[in-house]
Amino acid sequence: MGTVHHRPDIAADSPRDLSRLVGLLLILPAVALIASLFVGPVITFLLRSFEGDASPFEQYTRLFGSDIYLRVLIRTLVISFLVTLTCLVLGYPVAWLLSRLRGWKLALLALFVLLPLWTSVLVRTYAWTVLLQRNGIVNSVLTGLGLTDAPLRLLYTDGAVVIAMAHVLLPFLILPLWGSLRQIPPEFRSAALVLGASEFSIFRRITAPLSAAGVGAGCLFVFLISLGFFVTPALVGGPRSMMIGTLVSQQALDALNWPFAAALSAVITAVVLMAMPFCRRLFLVTRAEG
Amino acid sequence: METTPARMLSGFEWLMLALAIAVAAFLILPTLIIVPMSFGTDGYLNFPPRGFTFRWYGEFFNDGDWLRAAWFSLKVGVLTTVVSVVLGTAAALALTRSRVPFGGLMQLVIIMPMILPQIVVAIALLLFYQQLGMVGSIAAFVASHACLAIPFVLFSVSAILKRYDVDLDAAAYVCGADRFTIFRRITLPIIWPGIASGALFSFLISFDEAVISFFLSGVSDKAIARKFFEDVELNVTPVLAAVATLLTLATILVLAATAFLKSDRK
Amino acid sequence: MSGAVSFVGVRKFYGTVEAVKNVDLAIKAGEFVSLLGPSGSGKSTLLMMLAGLEHPSAGDLLVDGRSIVKVPANKRNLGMVFQKYTLFPHMTVAQNIAFPLTVRGVSVQEQRRKIADALRVVRLQDFGDRLPGQLSGGQQQRIALARALVYDPPVLLMDEPFAALDRKLRLEMQDEIRRIQQELNLTIVFVTHDQEEALRISHRVAVLAEGKMQQIGTPKEIYEEPANGFVAQFIGNVNFLSARLDGWDDKVLVALLPDGRRIRVNPQALRPSAAPPGTPLRIAIRPENLAICENSDNALGSGTVLECVYLGEKTTCVLRTATGADVTVVIGAHDPKPQPGSHVAFDLRVDTVPVFAEAA
């Protein structure tokens, strides 16, 4: 009677929880792989941006001191912004409809969003090169409608980059937005209807403000992916619509200027990492709404 | 709409509905339009396509370069799936079933591959594997693609584990089962749909991945994405349309399989 | 016969919080004992310790005289039914019931016979091929019971097994478990927060609060002779009246009410040595032991009728006394209903009503 058994509080042989040691052994392989063969190489590469003969900031001085590079940087920001805006305008009605549908109609529309998301970026970009080529469908339609006499040069323009990137990134806006629209209780709409609100004022006064967190998360998501996007600008964009991703690749592969490529990369990475806590807060807000 | 069928839609709702349908068409059509074009008889792509032929598919299956690239990507995809499923599932178990020290930090490391800009990662990995003389090696591809796929496996398995009733394990334990039996006969069968859909997506991520594949490919050992990339730039034949159609078909199959797993879960 | 269970000086700390405080409880083989208490009372922790899913910080647990503290849960050979059924969703009913037999290496033939027996005991013979998802809550809980019984454990542990069921089904399952208990002569340790359930099904009830054992006794003892105010209040309704100790008549206590009336009271834990005359008291009286009376001269007290509520088999009236205390009185279905606002007197229904007192 009264014997004290010194056992840890998280019972070692209760199967509900794994012990901390087992947990550590389970998670370490994944963490070690990603840290050593993914995050590690990225850090080593970014550190090379401080190489230089004159000063450790030589690469950065060169980057921010040159019109050419600044223009690429600004064009990247502008195109990313336009892509985000296009995605928002195109994506909102789809997310809104998704949140209102049930059953097979929902499944079908969700498929229309998920299929592009999981289709290879290359395939989708390739589709745009086919659509926008000189004798492509878009030009046939435009001439057929009598809007132009001769086929337009559509491919390798900024417009082509924005449209194609928006197409590729649309699911990344629709999905988080749908998530936050879905969390608005349908009773709000019923209550507003009973109180005499029109559908438009319900949207403006209730749905839009309550989905602000989803809009923020989706837009941020699209903007950040756009910044470091490579495939679509490289294939659809022309030499005059170069974005920072293509410049990084050029500096590394053609100019073999690794330190400068690293400096350019550091700029994109810094923007992305700075936005991360903000992303997290948006996610928390979205969750709190539910 | 889910509301009473008799109700008239307001003007605003009509507008949103019309816009949404137009955007849905915009989302799906560019990819689907490639499909009929891959069966056209002309040696260049035009719409509407003329005639019907399997010629371009035949050329794909007789082209050594394409087949080598496809085989390479297939090997990488399968190995990536194995590695990411094992490591991702283990991490999901650790994060949901134990209080791992520094759990938040570990989770952050695991989702880094989703966050870091792809071009930065690709160039960094190119530099890394160049120094090791491993550009174009299957090992380099599998390691890189597994890192990209692990977060997806983690999310897909944790989604089930978070809803998992731990009292099931307690019940099995009281029934007399040991921990290994509990894992094999209770936990594993219940989280299986999450593991399987994580596996399917891992394969798709690896097989479709373009940026790292572009930079890590060697001159002869290249991924199908790299071969595709090169041909879009250099060689516009309907064979590409055939390959694009096959890739889209693979995506549809994977999505159908995961949808089936989800419906089976109930 | 086997299946005797003892808790000996059992304590459980979570960090510095003492969730179970020195609990002793001896359960005889074949006895049906309920652990009753509000949430946080430690009743579930006690059951989990018996099952082996929690470990006592101090004390001992005995089954048939042997300590099981160091035996892991999967070697204790106890049966357990959880609140949420915990049927394995990917196995059929028969596979669920077979699970404990499989891990014990029982032959397939023997398994088939035992599964059929277990299904017959819970009266779901034809359900072997169904999946748990296709069963109702009550059916799932019967299958969980069958799974816990199929390996003939000496003791069955039940953790609020019927809490998720609706009232009618719950009553049905209570009858069912009583029948099975008698049929198999099982020892059952049953955790519940539902006092009505505990009184209805068990041989003895152990009332717990804040990790401490409050009282152990038959349902009649617990209800009619509650050991303290907590037990009196937790089990059934009770009125508390303040009084002063007037004196002792052998072992019976005489209490003096504020308006001069003296009543004889069952003192429970109070002893003459510890409670001299003049000690302030709290006296507990059940509403059904009070009655409205005509004559206010010699009544226990009086008050203004606040409201009367018709509850089918009885009607309860709430009176407010001069001191501002509310007293609930049960009146019979055929008694006249006093008008709200009227002033009435109340008295003990019978002279020998079991009431009790504790030091205030």
C-alpha cells in the first residue's frame, strides 16, 4: 500500500500516444532529407551572393545600380501583380459558385478547377503556345469575326505571359477563396434575405467582407508563385518580356555568373519569406472564422 | 443551385453564374483542345484538325529519345513515390501522435519545399549536384522530387490521422493486441486511403515536375519534362500534342483514382 | 469464481494536479459497481488505470488478489467498452469480434463458435457480415460489448457506454447489460455521470468528486442516507435548511430550526464528540419527503408559493421562506395545487423520514 511507481506521465505503453523518442525517430528522416538535400543547397547557393572582389555586397550594388536589372525586377513585380489581379477577377465567380453548389454539379465544377491544377504546367503552357500562334485558334477567331485583317502577333508578348500564367495559377486562388466562402454560414444569407437585402447587397455587405481573408491568402499565394515562375514566361514570353526567373537561369547557365544569380535569387526568396508570417496569419483568420 | 428550384435567380446571381461558367471553360478548354489536334493528319497543328490518325502516337512510341525520357521519368516517379510515402507517412504519425520536440520547427522545414521559389531551388540544386558530379543522375532527381512530394503525403495522411479516433488503438490494446499488431491491423488499414492518394500525387508531382527536371537533366539522361520543354522551343510537331494528351490522360486517371479512394473511405 | 477487483490507496497526479486522491474500493466477484461523479471527478481515470491505459502514481490495483499495476493493458485480459463504440471501421462485425481471439491465437473453428455465442448474448445473431457503419448506435454498442466479452474476461469495464444513445435506447441497453451481467455472472465496473443510470443498474454505487471517494453503498443507501451534502445534491433533488444542533438522543441528532421546531435527524458523519450543542448545521431533506400542510402552527416552515410545475407523475412546488431560501416540495397528482402567491406551510411527510445533517 502506498508504493509509488515512478512512471512518466505520458504512459510509455499506452498506445494512444507515441513517445517523444519514437516521434523524433519517425520525423527525423524526412526533416534530414529536406534540410540536407533541399534547404541546405539553397542556403549555400544564396550565400554565394556575397562573393565579390570589392565588397560582399558587390552583387547587390550591381543589381540595384543597373537600369537593365531593375527593369526586369519591376517588370516581374508588375506582371505578377497583373496575373494576381486577373486571377482574382476570374477566380472569384468560380469560388462563389463552388460555395453555392451541391452534389454532382459541385463535383463537376471542382473537377474543372482540380484537373488544371494537377495537369503538368508544361502541357498547359504548351497549349497556350498552340492557341496563340500565328495560325492558332485565337487568331482564326479574331479574323473570322472580322476584328483584324491579318493575324496578330500574340505569342511572346507580355499579354500572352499574363494570360497563360493566370490560367496556370487560377486554381491557387480559387481553392483558398472557396475554403473561406464555404465557412460563411448559409444562415447569414437567409437572414439577410428575410431582412430584405438583394443578392448584390448580400454579396457586397456580407459575402465579400467575410471572404476577405480568403482573397488575401489566394492573392498572396498567386503573387508569390508568380515571382519565381520560370516555365511559362520562358516559353510564352519573348526576350523583351523577360522575368526574373529567366534572368536567374541566364546568369547561371549562360553567363556562369553564380554569385549574381544568387543575388537575384536572394531577392525573390527574401520577398517570399517576408510574406510567410502574413500567410500564416491569414490562414489562422480563415480558421477562426469557421 | 442548391436553393429551391422554383426560385428565380436574381440578376446578380445570373451574372456570377455566367462568369463562373465562362471561367470554368477558360480553365479546361486550352488543355482539352490539344486532344483532337493530336489526331489530325496535318504535319502541323491547326484547328479544327483534318482527318484522323494515330500516327503521332506511333511516332512517340517509336522515338528512342522520347521513350528513354519517359522511362527515366517513370523510374524517378516510382522511386520518389516510395521515398516520399515512407518518410511523409512517418512524419505525419510523429506530428499527430506524439509531442515531438521542436515540432513546429520540424514542420516548417518539411513545408519549405512548397514555399521556396522553384527557380531558386532548381538553380541551387543544379549547382549542388554539379559539384558532386551527379547532374542527370536518378539519385539527384529522386532526392529532389521526394522533397517536393513529402509535404503532400504529410497533408494527405495527417488529414485522416487528425480525425482518427485514438480510442480505437486503446480498444485494440485492451483486446490483447501488441503495438505492432495494432499498427498493422488497425491504424494502417484506416489511414490507407490517405497514404494511397499521397502516393498517387507524389508520382504525379515527380512525373510532371518541370523546373528542377529542366535544370538537373543531363545530355542523355533527361526527364520527359525536359524533352518536352526542348521540343516546344525547337520542334513543333503534333507528336507534342500526342504526348500532352497522354500526360493529361494520366492526370485524369490519378484524379479519378483519388476520388475513388475518397468515396471508399466512407 | 474469479473477478474480484481492489483499488488500494490509488493516487494519480497529472503534473502537480492530483486527479485521484487515495481511493480505496473493493469490488466482489460478480458484483456490478458504478463509479458515479461529475466530469473531472476522477471516475474515468480510475477505470483507465484498471484497464492499463493510465498508470497510478501510487497505490495498487488487484484482480483476484494479484497486483496488475505492472501488467501491460494487452496482458490484463480485461474486457472494455468505450463511450464511442470504437468498432474497427474497416472490419466486419464478425472480424471485430474475432480480433481479440486472433491476437490470442485461438483456432478458426473455436473462433467461429465463440463469435456465434457472443452475438447470441447481445441478440444480434444475423449481423456478422455487416460493417460497423451500417449499424445503429445501439447495435454498435452491443457489438462492442460482444467483442469485450468474447474472450471471457473476468471483469468488464464500461466507460459511459450509453451516454451517446437517446433516452429510450439507453433504458433498453441498461436492462440489457443487467440481464447479461446476471446471465454470465460478470464483475462489471461501470463509469457514468448519470445518477439515474447508476441507481438503476448497479449493486453498489461509488460516488466520486474532485478525485475523492465520497460514498460507497447500495443505491438505496446512497439515495436515502447520503454521506454528505455533495452526494445528497448530486443524486436526486434536495432542500437544505439551516439549523442549530440542539442535543443528542442516543445516536440520533436533534436539530433546532430557526422558528423553534425540533426535528430528529440522521447525523451521518457527525459524532457527539465533534459536534456539541449550538453547532450550526445544514440539514438535507428530499422534496418528496415534504408535504404542504393545512396547519401552520406545528409545521416545519412556511413560505410563499413561487410556482408549481406539472411533471406527469408528480407536481413540484417551489416556496420561498421568510429567510429567502427556496424549498421544493412534491405534491401528489391528486392533491390540490396551491395558487402562486399564496402563503402555505410545509412539514415532513412522515415522522421517521431519513434526513441528515452536516456541520455548516
